[in-house]
Amino acid sequence: RITSGNQAYNEIYTIDDLQVEGIPAGGGSTSIDVSPGTTICSGSSATLTAQGSGPYSWSTGATTQSITVSPSTQTNYTVSTGTGCAQAMANQVITVLPLPNANAGSNKTICAGESVTLNASGGTSYVWSSGQVGQSISVSPTSSRSYTVTVSQAGCSDTDNVTVFVNSVPNVSAGSDREVCGGASVTLTASGASSYNWSNGMSGSSITLTPTSNTTLTVTGTSGGCSDSDQVNVTVNAPPNAGITGQNRICSGSSTTLFAQGNGIYNWSNGGFGNSINVSPTSTTTYGLTITNNGCQDVANYVVQVDPTPSADAGEDELVCDGDRVTLSASGGSFYEWSNGSFSQSITVDVSNSTTYTVTVSDGNCSDTDDVTLLLVPLPFADIGG
């Protein structure tokens, strides 16, 4: 009985006609061991090892006992071992499974302190490099970071990466609180970002406004898609409403007191600092008053008119005799009033004793006085002896 491969023949030969080849121990058989298994994932490889005596002949053309293959589709591999009557064959089918198409999604950009959800697709199970499991995960990185997801399906896996970029949040400042006087403008300046929007609808790092009442403004600054906000308070103070009272017309050589109206710190144009000043102008003069209160100022002006003072002259003193009739004439102004009640520039008086007469000379609101004395001289006593 002769066995050739898987066929057996019964033949009768004479010993002289039969050439007998040696048959190795164990007979003419072979098999194939596969590592890691008969099913692989696309792109992977398997090692086929023939069991049996050599030499080896693979369908790939290899002649080694083991071969490594990476089929892209299901493939049948065969190997023959031994020679002659001891030759044996074996075959092995390698099944190739398709890889899942892992997709970690598009890259994300967030602001520091925020969270973002990453969504993967392409398989039935998902494991992330952060240790989280599931198709969707929420992450809160403190700095830019890449995440890798391993997507598995039917024993095969694929990976994909997604990067989460973390932008820093700007530190926006609206500046310190401000005080402004009613009717005045104030400029507010923000810093810490690249663009700014204010709660009153204005934009830009600096804005100018004229508030009529206390106001709180919020500025939102943005840089790199991230934003921060800050507030500034604007207090509107009422002006002190400065005023001046006092005599607005004086005579030359006289003085007057001017009084400040309004509360605050007083500064007069003549250097005074109190709430009143005494002035003695020699000519018509304008006095200014600046009052400061809560950072606000108001100014008032006051004109003091200086009228010339007349120079009264009642004439020279006279020696008169009893019973004389004397005329006194004054000068120096427009209006005259004598101490005897007369309003004429000149008066005539009868002398009976020594008398002083005073005249008040007026010109406008100003007046001056002068005196004249009539000194009575006794009459001589005439006597003629006999």
C-alpha cells in the first residue's frame, strides 16, 4: 500500500521494481498554527507556523516554517511539508475584519474655567486618553490639550485625536470710581482686553459722557473669544452755586464788606479765603469768588463802583461884631445842607454870639462836611468924658 498525499494506492511490485523512499517518523501529516488567531483586523498581521517535517512550501512562495502575513481580505494560505511519499499539505483561512472609522470630532476652543463636551463616533465602544469611557465626555482642561479616543467594534479598534484649545480670560478693569460736577463731562477708560462694549451702548476703550445723575456703567472686554466685565460708578455732584452780596457802590476812601453765598472752600480774586472780605477799592473794581465743594467749582463776580467823594469847603472862619449880618458860601459839590437847616450853597446869618456852622456837601451818593466859625468880637465901649 502506497500513500501519496491523501491518496492511497494498492499496487503489486516486484522488489526489484520498487524504489522505497524513507518515511519520517509520525507519518506524512502537517498542520498550521496561527498566532494570534484566524481572525484579524484590517491592517494587522498573523503568524502562520507549519507543524511537520520540512522542507516547507507556502502558497505565498515562502519556504520558512513560519510566515507573517497581512492580508487585506479573507485569504486561504496553504503549506506543504516533507517530500516524496512523506509529503503532506495543510491550509488555513485568515478572515480580515474591517477597522472602525474613529472620529473624535473637530477641535474645540474654550475659555479658561469652561467645560466642553467631546463627541466621538465610528464604533460601539469608546475609551478616551483621559480615562473616561463613553461616546461623549465633558472635559475642563486648564491649558490647551489633545485627547485621543480609541473606538472599538467587533474586536477591532481605531484611534483619533481632538485638541481643546484653552484661551485665557482677560482681566478687564473699568477704572476707579469717578466724581463729576453736574453739567460736566467725564472720560472713562477700560483696560485688560482688545475690544470693549459698555452698558450704555458705547464701544471702545475710552468713552466720554455727560451724566445728569449718579450712574453705574458695566464694560465687557473681549480677547481671543473670551470676555470679562467690570463696573465703574460715576457720582454727579451739584455745583456750589456761588454768589456775592454786599454794597455795590461806595465813595472813594470808603470800604465795604462782601459776603459769599454758597458752601465750600472760598477763594477770592484779591487773595481772601473766608466767606467774607473787606475791600477798599480806589476805583470801580470787579471781585471774583470761586467756591469749591466735592470737587465742583462755581464762580461769581461782583462789581463795586467807586464814586468820587466831594471836597466840602465852608469858607474861612470870621471875626464878626454883634449884630453883623454875614453871608456864608460853601463849595465842592452839587448839593448843600447847613447845620441851620438851609439847603442853599450860600446862607446869610445874623450874628449875636459866636457860632460854628457845618455844611454837608453831596455829589451823588457821596458827601463831605466842613465847618466855619463866626467868632463874636465884643463891641468897644465908647465913652466921652465931660
